[in-house]
Amino acid sequence: MKTNPDAKPQDIRERAFEFAVRVVRLCRMLDSKPSADRMLARQLLRSATSIGANLEEAQAAASKADFINKNTIALKEARETHYWLRLFIATETARAPELTALTDEAQQLKRILAAIIISAKKGPTQ
């Protein structure tokens, strides 16, 4: 897949939303699985959908501190999501290719969110 060097980077909120959509679809599939898999899927669903929700809240932050706090929560949720996806791979809960792509995206979201937080803490450059 070729990338366009002139393409505008995807908005982190849109990227988190698309990630959540993919996780929702996975969890729907896991809903027909045994009890333990369904319980783990619910944990994954909560954390994965929370990433975008916190990013939306950060967009309307009342202060810089509020912005950093909401993004920090989103990062924590991304870390938790990454954990659940790794657990699904280790327990062979779903097909590895699907989970690997989601795990990679969760890792990328974590990196982006960490960079946003670091940048916000540094403030504007003089």
C-alpha cells in the first residue's frame, strides 16, 4: 500500500473512532463464544471505545490541564486495550491476523497519545 506524502495526517479522533468500530465488530463476533471469551470481549469493548470518547472530551477541554488529563485517560485506555488484545492472541480467542492488526493499531495510538501529552506539557515553543 502506497502512502501519499502530500496527504494530510488522519485526525486522532477519527482514527480512534475507526479503531473502536473495528473492535465493536470483533466483539460482536466474540459474543457467540464461550462465557470467558464474552467477558474478556466486554473488557476490550469498554477500553477501546473509551479512547475516542476521551479524545472527544479533550477537544472541548476547559483548560490545558483538562486537555492533558483527558488525553492521559485516553492513553491509559489504549494501554488497557493493547493488553486485552495481547491476551486474546495468547489465548487464541480469535483469528490472529485480525487481532494482530488491531494490536498494531493500539500500539500506534499509544505512541500518538503519548506524543500529544508530551507536546501539550511542553507548551508552545518560543
